[in-house]
Amino acid sequence: MRADRRRRAAACVMAGLAVVVGIAASSAQDAANATRWAAMSPAAQADWQQRRSAWDALPRHEREDRRARYAAWRALDEVQRARLRAAASEIAALPPEHQAALRTQFSVLDGMQRQGWRLGPELGADWPRLQPMFAYVPPEERDGLLALLRRLDAEQRDDLAALAQRLPPQDREGFRRALLAVPEGQRRAWLRQRRDR
């Protein structure tokens, strides 16, 4: 009984500390923003205000989509970003009707496939086959699993995709935990062994 009370009290203290730290970080960010704002010229401030008004006028789902795309971009390494910049340049050089056709082609993909492409050119191409294994993971596991997926080469992703298609849904969580536990140097052999069963 006392142990439960102590745990609850400790949890309340930790939650309170998190709030205080959040407030302190927010105050520091506010001060930094105020300093940046004061350093802007009136024209730059007016430009910023226009961009902010345009942002606020966007529908909520559009703002959320743009935030998600930006977060996905930041998660890519510089090699993948360079590949995407090159692809964007190639697309920009195409005739407008060809660009429109590509946009239409992308827009008719289902949401799972479109979101998969946010993972970058390599992982995005494999995402439809990997999705059954990784689409429905608890939020606290996502970053670790995504980091692992980014470290896999094409052959390992192919083995993993084959396993994702075969494993029943009730076995996927245990498989993901086991996959995370395998040392990186042994992962290729571990995946191949599982695939060959």
C-alpha cells in the first residue's frame, strides 16, 4: 500500500517536473523568438506576418500534412535528401503536362503508400511490402524500428518483407522485439535463417 502511494507520489512529482521544464523551455524559446523578431526589419516582420496568416488560413489537415512532410524530410540523411533534390530537379525540367501526370499518379496511391514514400527513396520503395510488419506499432517503438529499417540494406529489407507477408498479425510484435534485440552484425544471418524456415 505504501509502495503504491510512493510510486504515485513519485509519478506526480515527475509530471510536475516535466511541466516546469516545459514551461522553462517554452520561456527560453519565447525569449529567443522575441530577440529574433526585434532584429528583423519592418519589411521582414510584415513578410513573416503574411506567411503566418497564410499558414493559419490553411485547413488543419493541410497544416498537419505539411508538418509531417517536414518532419520526414528532417529524418532523412543527407544522401537521401540529395537524391530527392535531384529527382525534384528532374521533375521540374519536365513539361507541365508530364509533371501533372506524375502528381496525379501519386495522388491516386492509397494513403499507406504515399506515407511510405516519406521514409525516403529506398525505404519508400519497399514500404508496401514492409507495411504489414511495421505500420501498427506503438509510438514509443517507432523511432527505434525506423532507425533499424534505415540501416538495413536492400537484401535485408527483402528478407524482412518476405517475413512480413508470412507472419500472422499476432506474431509480429514478438518478431519486432526479437529483431531489435539481434546485434547488428548478426542481423543479416538471423533474417536469412528466419526466411529460409
